[in-house]
Amino acid sequence: MADASTPAGDAGSPSSFPLPRVTIKFCTQCKWMLRAAYFAQELLSTFSTALGEVALQPSTGGVFIVEITATAPTDSSTVQSPTPTTTVQKVLWDRKVDGGFPETKELKRRVRDVIQPDRDLGHVDRDHARPGDKGQKTEKTDEQPKDGERGPVFEGTETGIKKCEDCQ
């Protein structure tokens, strides 16, 4: 008895899965499944329902590629049509091109830049300069604590990292 779900030709079409979709293609021979699953878990924890799907796709040949398929930004002046919107597929990380594996923070930034560019990622963005902020240093905090109190001490560095001495 034949299955009456979707035609065989539609199985890989973008309309057959929820968007945005992150696909993590990993090499099974290199045993990178656990690493791929970890990145999937991190993305789902951070973006929750903003992501339609995160897929793990086994492969061979030392491949570790993270791709995103999302709807293309549309011009707001155009009238909404009942036809499906166009989709865009973008490689977020390729181990062979980018060199190694991404840091979780960097992968989250790249996903955010595609699906929610205005979203603040909190601690992930704190130590990261936005594209327009290159070359700027952080300023030292000049606030003095009241008498008898010890306030946090921040030290600006060349990389823009602030350290709190109270937490040490």
C-alpha cells in the first residue's frame, strides 16, 4: 500500500519543512555526531521557537557544515501575496573554509544575524564588537563606591573584556 503523504519530488523542497531551518552536516567517520548534537541543543536553547527546525545530517569525508535556510527578506512596500515566499540558503560555518569548529558564541551570532538581526544575545554579545564598533576600546569606570563599601572594579583591555574583581 502506497503512502499518501507527500510526493517523492517534494521531500527536499523548502516548503516541506518549517523555516528557518538550520542543518548541521557532520562526518560520521570522524565521529562528530555528539559535537553536532551539542550545537543543535545550544541553538534550540537560545532561539527556541524562533527556529523552525534544527536538523542533523550525517555525511562522510570530514564534512562539518552548518547551513541555514530562511525566508528571504521582502520589501515592506509590496502587497502580501498568497504565494510562498522565496527562501535563501546560507552557509554559516564550513570547517574546511573557516578552519576548525565554531565557538558556540560565534555560531549563535551568525544564526541571529540571519533570523533576528536586532536581537541582543546578552552575554554572548558583551565581549563581541559589532561590525560598526571595530577598533574601539572600552572605557574605565570612574565611579567611586561610598565610604566603607567596596564596589566592583572594571579594567578595560585592548580586547574590550571587563573583569569584576568582586567576583574573583
